[in-house]
Amino acid sequence: MVSRLMFQGTGSDVGKSLIVAGLCRLYARRGLRVRPFKPQNMSNNAAVTADGGEIGRAQALQARAAGVMPSVHMNPVLLKPQSEIGSQVVVQGRVVGNARARDYQAMKPDLMPAVLDSFARLSADADLVLVEGAGSPAEVNLRAGDIANMGFARATDTPVVLIGDIDRGGVIASLVGTKAVMAEDDAALVAGYLINRFRGDVSLFDAGLTLITRHTGWRSFGVVPYFPKANRLPAEDALGLKSRHEAGRDGDRKRIVVPVLPRIANFDDLDPLRHEPGVEVILAEAGRSLPSADLVLLPGSKATISDLLELKAEGWDIDIRAHARRGGKVLGLCGGYQMLGRRLLDPERIESDVEAIDGLGLLDVETTMTGDKRLRPVSGTSMPDGTPFSGYEMHVGATVGPDRSRPFARLSDGGDEGATSEDGNVAGSYCHGLFAGDRQRERLLRWIGANPSALAYEAEVDRVLDGLADHLAAHLDADGLLDLSRRPE
């Protein structure tokens, strides 16, 4: 059996994704063929694989850290929330339907074969598979039929290391309490734990490690100090994104304002922009008017019509139209592009119970929701200047109208993509990932009057991944973790 090790957490957002990414880079630099794997993920921040499937963005980053191309088998079950109680279900890269939370619990046992199939496919071409859990094994109310945590570990006899986040407090109780509520057979697969995001003198926690080990019987694999450069890597979910942006006009920097809607998706489009010293990216949250801006950027949405209704309920449609009347720039990406048009039609009720709704009317286009989801890598040049770009499409809906005669881009396959208003101040595109390209990001900044920097974004991501691997090597027992993966307990 392939060497394998699973990292679970005492809760969500304890740093599992980054720990796995850093270890992928660390062990890949040792010459091992490393593959990341997450049985089940819940995120609207997805990546398109080369074969036209989709996986969680975190697994795409982990694949990059391991030096391999992303595969649908790295995240065989992806849940994309469309409402407070329901999600779109993606299995091995393809949408299989929608499910309310209660209905999904009944579906899980039927999804385990796909999970195990993907794990076997990855394992066949790997020396080491690093597995990331979801949520926490302490959620024992969801243990029946589990495919994300101990259910998967038990099915594959994979040893588990539990991650506790000391930055949020109560880490001793979190780890000891997790052991207390777990079934005995599940707890037997947990071989150890590590502490993440420690601030200050690590030696001050020596007594804490002794106490945790005494109450759990688990071995400590180390204490990881807070890694500040983690915020230079793409955010896994919207909560992480919000923590990275702060409001407030700062000197002469240009301001990009992003209305944050409940079903924001593919928000990694914003990550390269927030590293530019010439701009500040401000996330506008519900309950407040949109602040003055040089650019209003409407990002992607998992449920465009529902989010458009929310945007109008906040009064942001009024703010955006006023901004446009003053000559301000507006850019819509994917769902944001659809919102900029005159109308959105959903005759088959694909996204909502609303058959038709007026858009913002800033682009003379109209979108009809269709049943087919477009998933593919794309490349081309932006119009009319011919600046090259590469990215991906991930959307439902077909957009037509007069402003399509002024496309945002021309694709490498010869097709025109997106739309631009007659005055050139409003544009929309279905392309994600545009601004990871330095030239396309420079074009956007010059459009809004900002000074581009010398940032080489893709190279910066790799530098941070290398730094993260060095950080983990200095503070974790990397050899002990590797030994554990080769001798499942």
C-alpha cells in the first residue's frame, strides 16, 4: 500500500490546507512523488483541471506545491453551497445534482466508492499521499456514513494526525475533547497531533504538550509558529479572504471595491490585486453603502440571481450606477458580468425560482441560464490592445447583446469573449484567473490610473510555498511524520 497520512482538525479553518501544502512542497523537494487528496471539500472557490473537471482551489494549490498538475481525483467530492441549507454536488469533477444538507447525509455512503476509486488512482502514481480532512472528527453527529474524516481513514487504514489551532484559544480542550467524543476504533487511528499558529515563546507551551499527551496518549509532532506570509497564498474560502483586506483610504493608492455577496465564488481572482502596492482592495460587507472607488469589481457567484437580489436589497445597485455615471470603472467577472447586463433569464429554474430579473443595465447584454456548465482552461488576448492572458471558464449561462460586438477578449480558438460598454468604462468577462498574469494585471491597473509594480505573482506564490516548507521543516518532526505514513498504526 502507498505511504499515506491524513491530517484532520479540531475544527474548520485550523490550517489543514496550508499544512498539507507545505508538506507537499517539503517532501517533493526530497524527490518523493507526492499527491494531495481531500475526499470531500465544501467551497465555492474551485479550480478547473486540464481535463475540464473542477476541484477545490486548495487542492490545486497543494498540487502546485507537489509539482504536479491538478486532477479531479485529488478532490473527488466537492460541495458548492448555493443556499444556507443546500449545495451543488460535484463528483470526480462533474456536477451530479443538488442536495439539501439532510439529503446529502443520506447520499454519502453512495459516494464512498468514487472516493476510494480516486484515492486508488492517485496512489498508483505516488510515493506518498497526504490527505486532508474536512471540518472535524469531533462532529460525531455526522459520523454515520462519513467519507471526509474517520470514515475515510478507517476504510483505507490511514493513520491520522490531528491539528489544533492555538490562535483561536482552547487548544488543549479542543484536542482532549476530540479524543473524548470519538469512538474507540476511530481514536485508535489517531497517532499524534500538532499545534498550529503559535505566537511567542514556543517553550512556554511545553507543559501544554505534556498535558495533551497524558490525556490522549497521542504523540506531539511539533508546534508550528504563526507563518505571516500565509496571507500571500490564495485564500481557501471567503472567511480567509475577508481577514486579508482592510478598509480605509491609504495615501495615493487607487481603490478597488468588491461587494461581498453571500455566494461569492472564485474569489482567488482578487488575490494578485491585493499584493499590488498601488491599490487597496476593499471588501464591502452587508449593511454599509459602497465606499468611493476607482474600480467596482463584481466577482463570481455560485447563484447569480440570488446574489443579484441581495445586491439590490443592500442598495448597492444604486451605488454602482452612481459610480458609473461619474465615469467610474466597473468590471464584472463571470456572475458579476451577468449582473451587469439588462436582464437575467432562468426559464428552466436552474439557479432559482425567479424566471427573469433586471440586471444593473450597465452592459447592453442579456444572459439566459442553461443546463450545461462550461468548464475549461482558456487563453487569448484582451481587446483591443492584444495583451495575452490565460485562465479558465466555469459558468452556466449564455450571454448575447450589442455590447458583445466590443468583446473583452479574443480567445486562442478564435472566439470572442465578454463585452465592453460603448464608453469603455464598463466591461465583463467569463474568464477567471486573469490577474495572476503580470501583463494582464498591469493592463487593469493602468485602466484605473494605478501604477503597476514589478510583482511577479506566480513566482511569488512559489517563493512563499518554499518558505512554508522551510518553516514546517524547522518546527515539525518531518521525518517522524514520514515514518508514520509508511507504518500505519
